[in-house]
Amino acid sequence: MEYQDVVHAVNTDPVVQALLEAPLPMQLGYIGLDGYPRTVPVAYLWNGKEFVFASAPTGYKVKAIAARPEVSFTVNHASDDLREKVSAQLGPTVANYTPLIMMVRGTASIEIKPGVPRNTSTRLAGWSVASRSSRNGSASSARQRMKWR
């Protein structure tokens, strides 16, 4: 599957769209600097081309992802509200048996930009990624482009 095909699928799949619209964190998987796998919840955005999350530039995950940019993440949920939304798109028979999950793996790239990201804090109510990043006056955005293997 080519990158543009993946982008099209993310932008049009009803299950993925329902997950992207819900206030759910991604569970980001990466290899730590000690060589062991780690998984952390992260607030994120889909900008139509790539998944983006922000962190303090000196954060452990930024250093680890810079060293080993191969990452994965999962977003999933089992709420009745989300299932009803998917059911409206796919029909109740399909929606009742469709897992509400998005699993992605790819290679991350990191941009260090000064300031607090403007659009990250509004993505998830209760997730103050932007305010955590603002302690030292700057934030980094790790951008993951999905490349299927």
C-alpha cells in the first residue's frame, strides 16, 4: 500500500473518522534508549496527511524517537456512543462486529519549533500537552508518516 493510499483510507474510513473525532489519546509505542519497548498515552492530531503530537524538546520520548524513529500506535474505544456513530455509516450489522480500533506503524520525524503548539491543547479536553510543553517556552512536534511494511 502506497503512502497516498494510506492517507486516503485514514481520511475516508468511517471507523477511523469516528476515532479521530473522539477525544481519545493514542497509545504510542517506541523503543526506549535502554532498548526496551515502551508505550505511553499521547494527545495527537491528524492534519489530513500525518499524525502529529507535541512534547517538550528535552523529553525522554523525543530523544528515544530521534534515536530509533520506528514507532507504532493504537487508538481504540468501545463506547456505545462511538459504536452508534459508526453504525450510522456502516449499518448496524457491520458496526456491531467491527472493532473500533486504529493500529498504525511507521517512521516518525521530529521538528523542534519554539513556542507552544496552538492546536494541540484543543484536541483533547483534559489533556494539557501544550501547557506541559510551555514550561521551558518551547515544544517539539514529532510527526509520524505512516509507511506500511
